[in-house]
Amino acid sequence: MKPDRYSIAAEIERLIDMLDQMEDDPDLELEPLEEQHDAESDLAWANGYAPDWFVIAERSRRKANGIH
């Protein structure tokens, strides 16, 4: 019999609960939504002007799709 998604998820939760009970200090704290040291801000622009890499990529995309 092939297990369904819900039974697999329930088994995973059961095993995680078992691990939490085995540890002295289970990791029950909430995780931050994003890592604080990620480089996403380097990919964005806040000055209102698109960086050169974006302009080049957008022009290529439009050319490939026949949009001018």
C-alpha cells in the first residue's frame, strides 16, 4: 500500500516530536523569516534607477519575446 501525503506528514511530525522530547532543550523558538546575512538587498535598487545588469536582461527578454 502506497502511503499518502497526509500519513507521511503525520509520521514526520511524530518523529520531530520524538526528537524534541529526547533533547534537553528542544528548538521551539520561532525561526526568523529570512536569514539576516542574505544578499537580497544587493539585488535590489533603492534609488529609483535600475542597475545595468537588469536593463540588459530586460532588453534581452523583450527582444526574445518580440516586445519593443
